[in-house]
Amino acid sequence: MEKLEAVQKVLKFSTPIREWCINEFSVHFDDFDEQNVDDYESGGFGDIADEILERGLDEQIIEESDLN
């Protein structure tokens, strides 16, 4: 599963993570794309995407083996 797909899966199936993302960063599901999930510079969502994945792993929405 690609990083974008994994982020979208977590956001789709976890209301708490989705609400955290919206409330803390004003970033919504549709704001993520293939480039910005790997962009760690100002304006990119790399750090947020990594945190979403960590939280998704903790909630067992995705597994380590799902991530390429």
C-alpha cells in the first residue's frame, strides 16, 4: 500500500484521527496527495502523514506489513 493510500485509509476509518487532523492542522482528507505526503518542508504534510500512520497503526486500522 502506498503512503497516500494508507493515510487515506486511516482518515476514512478513524473519526478521532480525522478530527485531530482537522482541528490541529485544518487539513482534510482531500488535502493529501502523492507529493505532499512525502514533503517535509514548510507547506508539506510529511510529518502529519507520518503521525496519521503511527496513530493508524496504534488503532490497528493498518498494519506494518501494509506499508511499503
